Amino acid sequence: MKIGFDTETTGVDPSNARIVTAALIVRGGGRTIRSFQWLIDPGVEIPEEAAAIHGVTTERARAEGRKPRGALDEIAGNLATALSRQSPVIAFNLSYDWTVLDAELRRNGLPVMSERLAIEPRTLVDPHVIDKAVDKYRRGSRKLQPTCEHYGIELNDWHSADADASAAVLLSEKLFERFPYLGLMRPADLYQSQREWRKEQAASLQRYFRNERKSGDKYNPDAVVNGEWPIQSTDVEEVAA
């Protein structure tokens, strides 16, 4: 059984972003595909640029969304159950979703994932990190849609949490098919490899931005690319109940 996970949020900084929608897609285990989705009122304004991507406006979230605390506890509880059973939990660019979830849990005074699990979540799988590691010299965008298209995956509804969660699972399957040695790795070894790959990829991107031969917006001598995986360090204060 595999679980695809995705969030759509109010922004790109996982320390400050609020979850607006989330989805868990369950595939395998001899059952039909199951989808679990949450629409949340984040309690803050949803920027127009974020709403343009995922389609949820502030007005809709306030009218139809659930309060964060209950929804977040359900999301984290389902993920913890899956990971405790050693089921793969798959998310594209997982460190963003895992970090924003951690920040939201702490912000709302709820147990974070590390407190819900007895061991490290070694069955986490990030197709974004894996793709960049196994095919590092491929040209073109490494965002979710073009990466899926490269592997022959077609979806009609991009940037909804359920579609992106499904895409992450399908992409992981394609990667394991094309690069069979991935399937021969123990989960703990793949987990550690992803940590190392992500660190190397971040360092490479940081060098790219700091290269003084670059010009314009691409050159930033002070650029810092966070290479932590699966979770990035944040400083989040708990909100009043």
C-alpha cells in the first residue's frame, strides 16, 4: 500500500505558510484507490497569487473550510498510522510539505510527527529528490508537471492536492521501474540516500546562484539553499487556543 501526500498553501515559505488543502491518496493493498481530502480555513488571507494556483480563495476557505486544529490532527494521525505500518508515504518535494505540516502542528499546539512516531519515518519517498539524483544531467524543468510528462504520466488537474498526490505516487512507480536498483535498496538506506542527495543538490544549486559569472536575477552572492530533508528547521510560535 502506498500513500501519496500533498498540501496546497498560502505561500512558499514553509515556516509561515498555512495549509489550505491537503490530500492523501491510497493506492494498492488489493483495494480501489481511495482519496482523503481536507479544505481548511487557514485563519489568514490567502494571497491572490496562491489562490490562482490552487483555486481556493479566502472567501471560499472561510465559507467551506474546517478549523485548522481538527483537520491538521486528522492529517497527521493518518500519516503516522501509515508510517508506523511501514507504508511508503510519497510526496514530490517532500521537505516542503513535511516542514509546513510540522510548523502548522506546532502553531496549533498539536503533537508533531516526530512525537507521533516511535522511530524515524524511513518509508518517506520524494520523487523530486530521487529523479534529480538518478538522472542528474537531464535538461529542462524539474517541477512536478514537466517531470511527470518526461516519464509519460498525464493528468488533467494540476495543482490540486489530490491530483499532485496521485502524480507523486505514479512518478515514484515510474522511477522504480526505470531504475530497478532503487527497489533493491532497504527503506532505511533509501531514506538516508535521499537525505544525502538532497544535501548535495542544495549545495550545487547554492553554488550556481553564487557563481559570479551569472548575471541579473540568477546571481545572488548571498543565496542560501536549505538542504535539510525530510524536514527543515523552523521557528514557529504556538497560537493562542
